[in-house]
Amino acid sequence: MSTDFDATELIRLKRGGGQFSSEQISWLINGYTDGKIAEEQMSALAMAIYFQGMDDTELGLWTAAMIATGERLDFSSLSRPTADKHSTGGVGDKITLPLAPLVAACGVAVPQLSGRGLGHTGGTLDKLESIPGWRASLSNDEMLRQLEEVGAVICAAGSGLAPADKKLYALRDVTGTVESIPLIASSIMSKKIAEGTSALVLDVKVGAGAFMDTEEKARELASRMVQLGTEAGLNTVALLTSMDTPLGLTAGNALEVRESVEVLAGGGPTDVVELTIALAREMLQQAGIDADPRAALANGAAMDVWKRMIRAQGGDPNAPLPTARHTDQVLAESDGVITRMDAMAVGVAAWRLGAGRARKEDPVQAGAGVEMHVKPGDRIGKGQAVLTLHTNTPDSFSRARAALGGGIEIADQPVERRDLIIDRIS
Ligand code: URA
């Protein structure tokens, strides 16, 4: 029989910097999921955790209690090992699209349960939904079959995985408590552990367009997630990667699909290729497979899996992608070298053009977004195009330009930039 506690007492305990016991954590998570603990009490508790944190024991128990509120998937019947990747989110981060088929082409099954975008970062499902006919929802049986037959699946996470997180994340979103390291770590890892992958690679973003704006905070988030994964028996590793500048040359749904297909065809921007290969190597290593992802990109094997993966979910990989009805160019105001292209500014501009949503029920425009013609380090002449803005709603151009204000800098000399891959945490 479960013990009864007093929610107000537990809020006071955490507010004063105390530690929860295992019974208290189970009572809180189950009570909140079942609707017995009021929203206002959980929001006060989330704020207390935001300020006081959780120690490693509490974090492990909190994550386990969230997992126990839902189902756990089981991929043990598959004929090959599984590996998944999770990114903490960034602007132009389309890496999942080329990565999942690439790793599958090397012999590892990739179950990629993804989400939709909210705010300035795009969602993988929104990007794929710009492909005519493609559907995000699969049953668990369909997902398992596709993993066996094609090797990769990118689909919507069903409502059965860690339902406690769904409720708690929605509450954190409106109470200013998203940016808490233990709450982010338990939110992400409860879903990944419940998903049942045996290996996991985390891409923890640092910089202007990321949740974690400093390396110190990103490092702490990465190591706490790696610890949670390892303790749950998952081979887990994290890469700390830069999100000062958008990834690649596009931010926006169909624009990013187009760029991902370029990578799968052996081209594409250098940073997208570099990060895709680095994450693929980590996933293969964690899954215990010795293969060369560069070869699978070069010989068309990854492209072949991509086409089969899109077709298996009703999409036509050869259909033309939607384009926006209106475009507008942002021109360089002087000669020089691009020294800054702020990820947050570009992400907000793409969002305002219609690529993202403010509320989760809002629609997105498939063709909207920002196309970058130059990146930091490139030279440009006065009057040349820096960006092209794409939208179906031309009245959004002025708001997109306002978001970019000050986010792009041109100077006489290049400045030193952070490496794309900052560190590896295992
Ligand atoms: N993504 C999640 O799934 N949860 C968080 O708390 C933050 C990002």
C-alpha cells in the first residue's frame, strides 16, 4: 500500500533544499499523473526544483518513477542492435533526417521517436510532413515491422511513453521551469529509456540558439543524462556541439528536407555532413558495429534506406517539395567577412515567417523559412544576398527582418569561432 504524504510539506521540503525519499518521489509523480496533486502544487514544486536542484539519487528515482507511469517498448526481437540519437534542439538541426537512414544502412536499427517544433526550434516531424503523403503516426507493431524491414523509422512518440512527462512538460512550459537541468535530464531520459533502444547518443547543444547558453551548463546536463542512461543499462554517450550559428544553410521544414537529401546524395553543407558523420560513428560504436558511415553516404546505401523509409510511411521521396509563394532577400550593408549569424535570430525569423508554431495546435507552413547564402567566415560584398526569406504570408517579412536585427555582423577581419564539436562525454 502506498504511503500518503502532504504535497505542501513536500514543496516546503524542497524549497528549503531537502532531499526526497523514493516513496515521496513515487507518490508525487503518480499523484500528479493521476490528477490527485493539483497543477498549482506541481508548479510550485517544479520552481522549488528549479532553484534547489536534485541530487543524483533523487534524479534516478524521479526518472524511474516517470518511466513507470507508462509503457516500455521492447526491440529485443529485432535481428540487429538498436541505437537512437537525441538532440536538445537547435536552429537548422535537420541531422536526424540523414542520420537515421545512414546508421540503418550500416546495420543498426534506428527507432527515432520525434516531436513537433515549438517556438524557434523546428520539429523533425514538421520537416518530414512537408514530403507529400508522409505520415508521422505508426502503431507499435508497424514501427517494429519497419525497423526489421527497412532499418529506420522516424515517427511520433505515442502517448503511452512516460505520460507523466507529457503533463509535467506542458506545465513547465507555462511556469518558467523548463530550463532546470534535472527536469530536462529526467524528461528526455524517461522517454528514451521507455522507448527501449539499447544505445543512445545525445547531441547537447551549447550557444545562442540552445536551451543551455553556456558550456558549463551544457556539460552538466550532458553528464547527468549520460549517468541516467548508463545506470538504466543503455550504452550512452553525449557530444557537446555548438549552436551559436544555425546548422547548414537552411532553417524551415521543406528547405531542411531538401538540404538533408543533398547530404544523402553525397553533397550538402560541410557542418551538416561533419555532425552527421560524427553522430553516426558514435551510434555505431555504442551499438558495437564496425562500419564506415562515409562509405554508406558515398555509395548511395543511405539514400536507398531514406527512400524506403519515406515510402514505408506513405511518402513519395521523388515528389517535388512545397515551396513558399513569396521570397525576399536580405542584402549585405557593407563589404567584409561574416563574423556572426546568430542562431536564435535566424530561428525566430524562420518561426515568424511561418515555419514554426507559437501554440501546439497551430499549423506550420511547409515552404516557409530562411535560406542562408553565407556563413560565418565567408566574405561578402556590399549589396550581395546574405539570406533569402521564404513565406506564404508576405506581411511577416517585416517581423522576420526585425528578429534578425543585430543578429548578423560583417567586419573587416574574421573572428575566432567555437569548434562545431566541442567535447565528448561518456
Ligand atoms: N526536451 C524534452 O523532451 N524535455 C525537456 O525538458 C526539454 C527538452
